[in-house]
Amino acid sequence: MTLIANPIYDSVFKYMMEDERVANILLSALLKKEILELQVRQHEYTNVQRTHISLFRMDFSAKIKDDKGEEHLVLIELQKTWLPTETLRFRQYLGTHYLNKENVRKDSDSQYGLPIISIYILGHTLGELKEPVIYVRRRYLDYEDNVIEGKDRFIESLTHDSIIVQIPFLRKRTRNRLERLLNIFDQDCRLEGDDHLLEIDESLFHAEDVPVLTRLLKAGVAPDVRRSMDVEDEILSEIEARDTVIMQKDQVIQQKEQALQQKEQLIRSMIRMLEQEGLDERQIAQKLALPVEQIRQLK
């Protein structure tokens, strides 16, 4: 067994993916395609604040080779979250790529946007989908739903494929090379008493994937990375404390609303009973010590 730093932490994930060789291994395994060239984009966005941790993002440009041996230049948007995050936040980040002029390429007679592949590594689950890795791929179809072969730059510029990893469903699965590699994210492997470290069976990994373990092994003993994990723990504690207060307030509000509804229902019952006795609105209001207008609203 090997102890590695837990890449669910933003600081560890960043340390891991800054190594071009390691990033190539992980991304090529996820894409199931050979990456010929890989480059971290100039802008890297991370969302670690004193108020909440929700999302970490890195962008790559890559030249990949498809199953036909053809080479394509694509943009890879990699996002990781360890807390449930609003879908709108993912859409906003994705929108920055469509708006970024740096992602536009020009030919002699036209211009087009780089195809985008979005990868989401989630620390939470999605509804009823229980597969650890989900591929969302587009197809070109005619009216009869027949597949149209080939690709067009116009379409590729406006639509994109996605890969979604649900960490809670990894559960030490080893059905294929990718699942073996994704063991580095499996939170069931956390070292007892120290969430910063995972205890991984090195024998599960293919020889070409060992550099990923080596990089995470180094992260586990790097003082600055360890300190950053401590900071993330502190922020998460603040989030949990804040969410607990909010949840308690919501429960109090809900209880008050239920009590109010019960009170109104009781008053309605009393109004009906007094009406059956022949009392008019004014008399009922006097009996119940309520304004006539409120009696009318509750009737």
C-alpha cells in the first residue's frame, strides 16, 4: 500500500495537474484518446474563498489523435468540485470559453471556435445516475435519426462533449484502466484519522500510470501543500458551521409557518361553526377578537 496526498483538495489537485506528464496521463485516460501535445492555458481559475469552496478549474489546449488517426486541436476544460455546486456556475465558466476570442482560429476564408471538451470531477452524485464515469457525446442525425458521418466546424464550434466523474461511485472499482487510475480520487481509501492522505494499492495501476502516484506521493510530503490542505479544512469547517446555522433557521421558519397554517385552519373551523349558528361577519369578528377583513380573508 502507498500513501498519497488526497487530490480532492484543490491544492493537491493543482500540484498534480501542473505536471504536464501527469496531466497527459489522466486526461488521455479520460478522453480515451492519445494526446500528442498538451499545454496548460495561461489563465487558471480557482474558487477558494473565505466564504465558500465550490469549484476548481484548469484549462488545457491539446492536440489529440482520434480513432481514424486524424489530429485535432481541442480545448479541455477541467473542473473539480468536492461540494454540490450550482449548475449555473458550471454554465458561467463554460460560457467564458465561447466568449474568449483566444479560442477562435482563422482560416483563409473563415473563422471557427476550438472544439471544447468539458470534464467534471464531482465529489457528489447526480440524481439516479450511478456510473462512476459518464460520457456525454454528440451525434449528427438526420430527420429519421440516422447518424450522419463526418464533422463540421460550425457545429463543433457551438456544441461540446462532456465527461463526468462521480467520485462517490468509484468504490475501488477496477473494471478498466481508467477506473484503476481514478482510484487516486476514491475517498473510501482515506487514511483513518487523516483525510489528507489516501492509502492506495499500487499494484492496481498500469506501469504507464505510476508517475501519477509518484507526483501525489511528493505532494503528500510537500510542506506548502500540507499547509494549504489545512487551510481548506478550516474553510470547509466554516462552510459547514454556516450551513448548519442556515439549516436551523430554515427549520424554525418552517415550524412557524406550519404553526401559522394550523392556527388559520382552526380559525376557519370556528368561523364555519359560528356561521352555522347564524352569526354574521361582524359578530364572528367580535367573538374571535379579529378584524372583519381577516375573517373575510379566511373564509
